[in-house]
Amino acid sequence: MASVGLTVFTLYMGFHITLGPIVTRAAHLMVVIPLAFLLYPARKRLPHGGPSPVDYFLAAAASAAFAWAIVSAERFEARFAYFDPVEPLDLVFGVLALVTVFEATRRTVGSSIVVINLVFIVYALTGPYWPGVLQHKGTSFPFLIEHLYMLSDGLFNFITGIMATFLFTFLAFGAFLRVSGADRFFTDFAFAVAGNRRGGPAKVAIISSALMGMLSGSTVSNVATTGTMTIPMMIRMGFKPHEAGAIESTASLGGALMPPLMGAGVFIMAAFTGVPLVTILGYSIIPAVLYFASIYFHIDSKARKRGIKPIPLDQLPRVAEVAKTQGHVVLPILVLISLLLMDYTPFFASSASVLTIVAVSMLRQSTRLTPPKLLAALEATTRVAVTVSSLSASAAVIYGVITATGLLVKVTSILLSAADGSVFIAIVLIAAMSYILGMGLPVTASYVLIAALGAPALADMGLPILAAHLIIFWFSQDSTITPPICMTAFVAASIAEASPMRTGWECVRMAKALYILPFMFAFSDLLSESPTEILFDFAVLFCALALLPLALEGYWTRPLRLLERAILSLVSAGFLKSALGPAEAGWPWAVVMSIVAGATLVRSARRAESEDRESIEQ
């Protein structure tokens, strides 16, 4: 009942004024943190299969800690921060809140972020003992608890606030769509559109993962849902197991880059930057399309090379039939996008869209949200939120320590010094930082930490704040598919029964756009206000990403010679160069590159035809 109640309460708040920052956020944590102990018990093999007394004790302690924050909220807001003494009970409940959040995070997403939290707390308490620029005057224990528990700058800061409001309702939006059967529509639609094309199952994986990603924003859940169907089918059609796993992994990662739901990070980005959510989503469409196009071309080249046939038409659904029987489930997505474009708040837009799902589901019996299904959707929302909320609360603590110690300014200074004025070097350093931290942190936590520390440095070097954050957001995704620790690739490899490391390295080959496009955010006009510049950069980047797979796979209509592959690699780089500046300066490069690419491919095709004729004559 607590799960159902929290979802109903949050949806209700979407249409009304919230209860104030501390009360709203503490009330949210008062439900989800105790649920973490009950849903993820410490000892999973108890005879009765449920939580142990320790789990119930921790759940009660968490409830008490956040209940105290709720009843004390008015007093917290009225006192003089950092001047009035911290009461003993505030210290006790503050410590309980932090301990239970850390333990809930450890159980739901792992211990890495908890270790980082503890390092930051030790850093806050031992400031005078750190060397060089990292040194600070230090904070006392009561000061730290006050900052993290009694003010809206710590545990109850904007990160937890986002989770307690519109991120929660966006999770509800995805959960309600899934329970109503929208995921079936997306899969059937993908098969109808792409199943009969060369390498059909792989292209189905791209489209279905893109559509499913709009619901979940989670790479692992995408693999777990669409991958169980597409990976075995790809293997049967002729792809190697590690290739099938890599295709599904890279396509699923793209779901986290595809608007309108791009995971928790995009909502935090809106709060970090002050840029409206709809603006961020709008600028994210073309990079996401480029990412999926690059995978599509890579798969097409590989399927052409292997001679992999499409799925027979008689085994596929028809687009018109899918649209007729299931197309109504798209209406809530259109309502969500329309409300965002009309400048309604994300909280209101997502809450209204959830109610739209309930109404629209009644149009067909196959999607109807009956009372049992409705309760399941309400409960599923909170169950998903338990993990994200625990992670968000831990990220909020990290950000709180950063603001309390002045670490933000220090790291910015270090990055600026190391980059020595070069934006390119600064981005490379950010990429390295993201990759290293991402080995142990979930994507959202990695983004929050690096954005807090690195985005100001990029902004100080002249990059627009949105470009800085999109660079970090994209790089924060790479560790999920890049060896040695690549959880999304590992999940896909387990389904494909393939080598995880081999699957991971194949992901790197396929997801090249993930490593290229962040640099384009800095040096091209993809984020400019000129439609002409954006469309020109889209066109030349599209050409670059279309030619690169041919060079990597070494196949067009026949195997490409080494010289032809080298030429296509240079042409791809030339297209990239033409995007590095205004269209007026770039179009001559683009024309030359187009002529060279066309001549190379035509020559290769004619050579293949000549070889075929000679073979027939012999």
C-alpha cells in the first residue's frame, strides 16, 4: 500500500502546489528508503523469504529520521543556518538519515557510490590535512550534519527534489505505458518497419530499443526486455553471438540518449543549467538520430558482408495492422510532448500524461488498465523509484559536500590548469574522468559528480553551459559498453552466451558516434540557434558516420581494398572537419568529400561487376 500511496500522492502533487522543499523531499524518502530494506533484504535466503528483524529495524530508523525532518521543517527553515546550535536529536536523526540512505544505496545499486560518499565526507572533516589546492579549513561534525540534513543544500537539495516530483511521474509514465502494453506496440512496429530489410533482426533491435528507451531511459532494462527476443533471432539469422550482444547493447544505450525520456540525468541537467527541459530535449534529437544512424549503417555493412537475409514478409506484422490495433498507445506520448512544447512544467505534463494513459488504454481491451493492472502500475512505479531515489539521495549528499567544502572551485582550477587553455584537452580529461568513475558508478551518479566538478571548468573556457553538460552526459554513458567494466554489454553477452569482453570491444566499434559527437557539441554548430547551421552539420556528420562503417568493415558490394578503406577513412574525417565551423566555410569541403567518396564507391562497384563478368565467362 505504501508503494501505491506514494505514486498517487506524487501524481496529486503534479496538479497542486507542493508542500515545500524539505517536506516534499523528506516525505518521498520516508517511503522509498524503508522500502529499499524491505524489497532488498540483507539476507535473501531466510526460510520465510522475507525481511529480517535487522531490515525492519533499518526501515523503522529511516522512517523516523525522515519523519523528524518533516515535523521539524518549519523550525529548520526559521533558524539561522550555521549560527544556531544543532540540537542533539537533530544530530541523531541526521546521522540515521545518512546511514540508512547509504545502506539503501548499497543494496540497490552497489557499494561503489557509497565508498565515494564516505571519501567525500572524510574529505569534508579532514580539510586542513589535504595537500595543495585540495586543502580547506575543514568542517566540524555538527556543521556537516546541519548542512546535509537540516538545510535544502544537502540531502534535500534539488537532486532529491527532481526525483520526488517530475522524475517520479516520468517513471510512472513509463510504468503505466508498459503495463498497458505499449512495449508490445513498439516491438511489433519495429518488426513491421525493419524486419524485411537486410539484417532484419538487428535493425529491429535498433528501432525497438530507441522506442523502448523513450519509456525507460535505462540501457540495462532495454537489453533485458528487447534483447531476449532480438538477440537469439540475430544469432539464428547469421550474426555471431558477440555481434548480436553488441548490437543490442549499443542500440539500448541509444535509448538513454533519445528524447523524450533520457534517464534521470536529463532532468538533473535541466536543474543544473537552468535550460528548459524541452530545449534540452529538442537539441538532443539530432545527436540521437546520428547515433542510431551510425549503428544502422554499421549493421547494414556487416549484414551485406555476411549475406544475412531479411525476415520473410509472411513472418512479419503489417504497419497498417499494428497502427490500427495498437496505435492509440502513442497518444499519451503526443500529449506529453505537446504539453512540454506549450511550456507546462515537466511535473504537470508528465502527471497529466499518466492520466491520459489510463483514459486511452480503455479504447482497446488488449490495453485496458483494469483495477488489478492499475494497482500493478502504481506499485511498479514506486518499485522502480526505490533504486533511482536511493541513488539520487546519495548523489545529493555528494553534491552537498562539494558545496560545503568549496571543492567545486578547486577542481575547476585544476582542470583549467591541466588543460592549459585547450578546450580539446579539457574534453579529453573529462572523458577520461567519466570513463574511470563510470567503471564503479551508475550513469546518473557519474553524470552528477562530473557535471558538478567539470562543467564549470568547460564553461569558464568559453563553452555554452548546455554544450558542457551534454558533453558530460554523453561521456557518462560510455562505461556501460566500454571494457573492462561494461554492465550493459555483460547483460547482453549473458543472453547471447558470448564472451563479455569480446562483446564489449565490439560495442566500441559500433558505438563510435558516442565518442565522436561530444566533441561536435563543442566545436560544431549542432547546438546553435541557426536551423541552417544545424541541418548542414547534421548532413555532413550523417555522411561521415555512414562511410566510417564501410572503412571499418572493409566491405561495400565486395571486399574493399586497403587503399579504398584508407580513402573512405580520410573522407569520413573530411566530413567531420567540414562540421567544425560555419556552413559557409564547410560546404566546399563537403562537396569535395562527396565527390571523392562517390568516385571511390562507384569504382569499387564497377570492379566488383567486372570480376563477376570474368567469373561467369570462365
